[in-house]
Amino acid sequence: MVKLILITGVSRGLGRAMTEEFIKRGHTVLGCARNEDAIAKLQAKFGSPHDFAAIDVTDDREVKAWSKILLAEYGAPDLLINNAATINNLEPLWQVSATEFDRVIDVNIKGVANVIRHFLPAMIERQSGIVVNFSSGWGRSTSPEVAPYCTTKWAIEGLTRSLAQELPVGMAAISLNPGVIHTDMLEICFGEEAANYTSIAEWVSKSVPFLLEISPQDNGMPLTVPV
């Protein structure tokens, strides 16, 4: 069965890898990211029926306008993946500026809420669909110098479990720890040591089938990609 999949943060890293793998498996992907050049290249590479737009998920008005276009054209997604995220520059919490802290909060929490606010009602009206909010190992544990990031991912765990209790039967909201993957974000944290962790190619070959198998029976569960 071909699924309609909406993914945020598709310009690089895990979002880009998932986009390509879902398309390879025959599914239709709708995606967004802030990088206009990357979005233009994605649209040129894959084209219709896939649809990519330069959207800032922290801007509720942009997300609302984008949702109206997509819902009118494609209908509600079967699988909504809130992947877009950012991490703070590594430093003790008291040295993190208000601007830096707000940036992480805005993308990692408010961005997720904005997407849910404007796409979930159509899924609820249809009474089907899965919401996957990307969390992290740092949404279930902590480390020094990443307090803002940990704050947001712990928030995603709570947000998702609460949302799961609000959904009708036949739907699910899941918080997903993708595991430790060698991405640009990991390099910010681990430097050269990041190369010792799971590659994106290996991760996506296991994560995409896993995501496609999530069902309403998993509602509210904190899941982890089995890599």
C-alpha cells in the first residue's frame, strides 16, 4: 500500500535519507526545510507526486499556509514525521545566551507543535494516521553542555505521550529515539568520534521499514529504532 508521508527537515541528515528511502520504496513524500536551494534540488530530482517546500516550522503562519495547500492537494498524511531539529553550541547552561536557548526551543518544540496543530485535525477527521515525533537518547537521559537540547527532547517525550491520550482509536502518536547516528549534528557533539557511530545509510535501511510498521497499537509508546 502506497503511503502519503510528511517529513520536516528534509534538506539533510536523517530527513533527507528517509525521504530518499521512502520514495525508493514507492511511497509519496511531502517535505519541508528552511534551505531553499536544497528544497529546489529535491523537487527537481523527484518531482510529482512528491512535493517539497521551503518552510520555517517555527513560523506558525507559514506552516498554516503550507498545510492548506497540501491538504487541499493530497489530503491528510498517513504518516507525519516531525524530524526537524537543531542543537545548541556546546557550553554550560549559564553560558547559553537567551537567543541561543530560544532558537533550540523554537525549532525543537514549537516547530513540532505548529506542524501538529495544522495537519493533525485532518488526520483526526479521517480517524487514521500515525504521528512520529523524533526524540533522542537525550530525551531519556542527560549529558553536560547540551541542556537546551535535552530540555527540548524531554519535552517531546511528554508532549507525545499526552497527545497519545487525546487521539481517537485507530491513530497513534509515538516518540522515537533514532539512536546515535553519524550526522552533522553528532559531529557538533562528538567531533571526530562521531565517525565511529552508525552511518546514515545503515540507519535508514532499518529505520524506514520500522517506521512503516508502526501501528495504532503502539500509541503512546516511547520507541527506539533497532540499529
